[in-house]
Amino acid sequence: MAVGSNQESRRFDFVVVGAGTAGCVVAARLSEDPSLSVALIEAGGSNRHYFVTTPAAVAAVIAHREFNWGLCTVPQGALRQRCIPLPRGKLLGGSGSMNGMVYHRGHPRDYQDWATQGLPDWGWAQVLPYFTRSEHNEDYPASAYHGRAGPVHVSYVRRPHSLTHTYIEAVHGLGFQLCTDFTGPNPEGVGLRQGTIHHGRRVSTATAYLQPALARRNLTVFANTRVHRVLFEGRRAVAVEAAQDDGSNVRIEAKREIILTSGALHSPHLLLCSGVGDAAQLAEFGIAPVAHLPGVGRNLHDHPASPVRVHTDSTVTYGLSARTALRAIWTALQYAVTRTGPLASNVFESVAFLRTSSGLDRPDFQFVFQPSNPPPLGQWIPRGHGYAISPVLLYPNSRGSVRLMSADPEAAPLIDPRLLAHPADMQPMVRAVRLCRRILRTPPFSKYRAHEYLPGPGVESDADVESFIRSTAATVHHPVGTCQMGVGSDAVVDSELRVRGIDGLRVADASVFPAIVGGNINAPTIMVAERAADYILGRPRLAPATLDSGDATRSSS
């Protein structure tokens, strides 16, 4: 299905592959120039399902097979040979249409690290104007760290769950500082967190960027269309070959550039299928190399976590039980009529970014509180009553890869993040699980008379905690790095996101991150896409930010 007025054309100035978080931004920004024709290709379909639009239905949209690619890792040697599910969005908005709607940018020092690794144009002062350009923040009207004119609505949940305040009190009571702005200059401490929710509905780049752009005659969206490979004339990318759900094949040509925005798992896979990657690996599958770039698919890393969970008899928590059936009916009616109430929340209302060891220059863990008993992956209703803290390792040392399973582009790639394989990753995880338990045993939580069931009262020694982590750890769905930007031998794209040694081809998504940021990756991916649009169009870069370190005050409204 092609959406747009240019349906008969198969030749465009720009072809954007993947209508996920980055692709919607890039296509919308490029199509602002009416003299340019833009094609946006997406393997999935509509993002209008109520599971997608309802903030509290995060688990439901992940469990829905229509919207999820259904990817898994290969057996993970450090995690009891378990295959870890890797939910990735297959619909307009991509994974931004199924994520937790958390708005976070990482730590400012993360981008300073990028700058010192040979990318001076990607320091904090350089990237901050692109964060603010994309943002419409309802709570910080007078801060230089936030924007008010961007398309992405960002706000706090207006009526956080009471357990959210209990969590903040508990962490603060252990001596950790409060944080009033986790996207300001010092994102450390405990507090409420913002989300991409507006009027009780999910905000993604599909709703914020793409939907308004669909009225433009120069933008065509090819939905339900799977790109198989990029086609080259010599070393110039000229077209993509794709298959549509009706069984037809289509060649879509680019007069100027092709931009891959399919994410950290699919962008490298598409490059490999197209002959761009390690020549020896390509030869194994009979693929003629177009460019020998051994870094394609390498440097895969993600944030691992292993939640600590408790049960309680208190029905104050989110969760479905016989005792809360009437409340559930009222909640559904409240949301249907007013778009308010618990279903208008993403559940991830509070967080703590903390240092678990002395001598660190920034928090090494994100402690995510959930005022519900998280359902197993594949289920979508929290049953029973409980709450949990997920300790998320922000800077893992472990690195893995995305490789070909076969030359067939319809075959899923072999994904091996090697989670917790690096020996330096386990000790911090043990420390973090112990800190979660300390938090849950503080006086503010005592009134709920909860009992821990994971890891459980019998797990006390470091060896036992490590065993628990190896049996339960998974990712929090933040894969990055597989087409990394940089100057070294493994770099796939340069500082302007051009694929090295290839003309007319860029990558602009989370795969270009040289290293993962200390937090959720949706907002940083939008930032990368905003910068990509300027590079592609040859527009001057936004002026670097000049900041006062004390400028991060929240509006009282």
C-alpha cells in the first residue's frame, strides 16, 4: 500500500528505509521542502490500534504479533544459554510505537565521551539544540535545556500513583539526592520522570512528525513493504529492492540519497544483505561485496536488567484481581470518556539514577520503579498485586554482533549481544540488586507488608545473587551501536552519517551510536535523526548551546 499523492512514481529524490522513530523524523523534515520528493518505506502497517495509542497498554502492544518482529537473541552463554526476546516495532513509528514512552536523553557526559572519541561535532553543547528543537515540554517553559516549539509533547504524569511517592521517599531516605529534571544538566538522584504522552495518548514520531507531513504531496509512504537490499551502480546507492505484502516486488529509486533508519538490528542486516560489511562473512553466503566494512553488525550492546519483585495483599497497586474488578471497569470507562486515570499513564512514573560505587563520575544504574506486578513478556495484564524495581546497567562492557543467518533477506539475523559476558558487568549488577532490596525494605514501604519473591528470601550470598541474575536478566530493549559512527577501523559511518566508501547512502538511527547513553534511547534517536536531516539538506548546523549549569527549574504549573 502506498500512501500519498505520488503513488505512481517509483523514483524519488530521497528514499528513507524504515518508518520507525528516526525514519519518521527524517522523512518529515526532508519533505518540508516542496521541491523534493521523499519515499518512506515501512515493513509494518498502521499505528492506530488502541493498544498502541493507550499509554498503559505497553505490554499489550509488545505481545501483539502484528506489531512485533518477534526477534530473539541466540543462546546467551552468560545467561544460562537462554534466548532473550528482543521486541522491535513493526508498524508506523517502529519501536517508538511500542516503547515505554520514557523521555530521557542520557547523561551530558555521554556526549562529551562521543566528542573525545573523534566526534567533536557530537558533544553535549552541539547535540542539545537538536533535543530542544524536537521537544514541546509542557513543564519547563523557562529552561534553556528544554524546547516549547517542537513536535514531540513531553510532560509529567499529572496524577502519579501513590506508590510512586513512596518510592521517592524511600530512596531519598537512604541519603540519595532528589532530582527535579532528569533531562537537565545533572540527571542524578530520585524523582518523577517525564514521558511522551499528550492528552492521555502515546506520542511517537509517527504521530508527532509523520502524521502532519502526510498531507504533503511530495511524501509517499510505502507501508507493508519489506526492503530486501540496497542496489548499487558501482559504489553509489541508487535504489532499493522490496517486497510488498500482496506478493509483488518493487524497485524504488533514489536520485539523491538512500537513508537507512531501520534500527540497530535491521539496518546492519540490510547492509549485509546488500554487500556492505565484512567481506569474509559475505563470502560465506555468496554475497558479492560492494564495500568491505568489517564494523557492520559489530559493537551491539544494550542495557541489561534483572528486576527485584514483591507481592502484597494491598490492592493499592496496579493489577487485576477479583477484589479490583469494579475498579478496573471504572478505570476503563474513565479513560474511554476523559482520557485520564491509570490507563493514561505509562506506569514508569518515577526513577532513580544512582551511583552504586564511589569514584564514578556519573550514575551507573537506572532504578526503574513499577507500581504493579510486571506481566511476563507475551502477556499484557498485570495479574495480582505487587511492585518491582528494575536495576538497569547503564554502561555495559559486553559487546556483541548482528550477523547473517542466510543470504535470504527474509530470514531473521543472528543476534548475539553477549549479555553480561564481560566479567566487569556482573559485580555492578550484584550491587544494584542488593540496593533494590534495601530500598524495598525501608520504612516507607513497610505499610504494604510485602514479601519478596524474586530473588526470594533464600538468595543472600553474592554467588546466589549472581545465579539469580544469570537466570533472570534480560534487556530493556535499547539496542545500539551496530553501524557505529566514528573514525576507527570499525566505524561504519562518518560524523555526518555517510556510509564509508559508499556514495548516496547514510544510516541515521540508534545503530550509529558509538556507545550507549546512560538512559532510554528514544529521545537520543530523535536527536540523531534531526541532525541527519540538516546534514542531508546541507543546512547549517544549529549553534552550540551556551548553558548555565544552574538553569533547570521546573514550572510550578
